Amino acid sequence: MKKMLLAIVLLAGGSLFAQVSLGIRIGPPPRPRVVAVQPASPGEGYVWVGGYYYPVNGRYVWHDGYYSRPPYEGALWVEPRHDGKQYYAGYWQGAGRERVEHDHATDRGHDRDWHDEHH
């Protein structure tokens, strides 16, 4: 009887803990801001990356649009998105090539990202 009672307590406790969520989910981001004028391209090979919201510490922060050089020829920018449940960050990808996550920290100084404020 004690073994059966112990098994019931362990099963009930396990199902209780299984329902606890460890992740923090925030809803979808606000609608993207409307940009009236897109600046002229700084040169050949640059691609416009439209502005987008991204999550930081449980809230969304706006990132203005900018020009960037793709990490390899033929790579296309896949915009960030939210499917109603989860946020997916933007990335670069080309036909038959690897997916490259966009890292603003390593792009600086590598002639990749370009904003009006840099020139």
C-alpha cells in the first residue's frame, strides 16, 4: 500500500512540475513603422534591410532599416517574423548555401551594415 501511495504522489508531483513553463513568451510585436523615404543605396552590392522589432528583456525594441552587404553572393535577407506563438529572428540564406544569422556586433567595421549616421 505504501509503495502504491508513493507511486501516486510521484506521478502527481511529476505532472504538476511538467506544467510549469520555464520560457518567457511575449506576444507578437507591434506593427512595423512606416518609413516614408528609403535612403539611397551607398553603392553596388548593398541590400536594404527593412526596419523591424526584435525582443530584448521581455519587450520589443525597434531597429531602423539599413543597408547591408550580404555575407556571400546570392544571399537573400529573410525578414524576422512572429507566427502568433514565437518570434523568429531574421537571417541571410541563398540557394544551396548555409543560413547565416545576422550579427550586428560583428558586422560593424566589416563594410557590411551602413547607416546615414556612419557617413
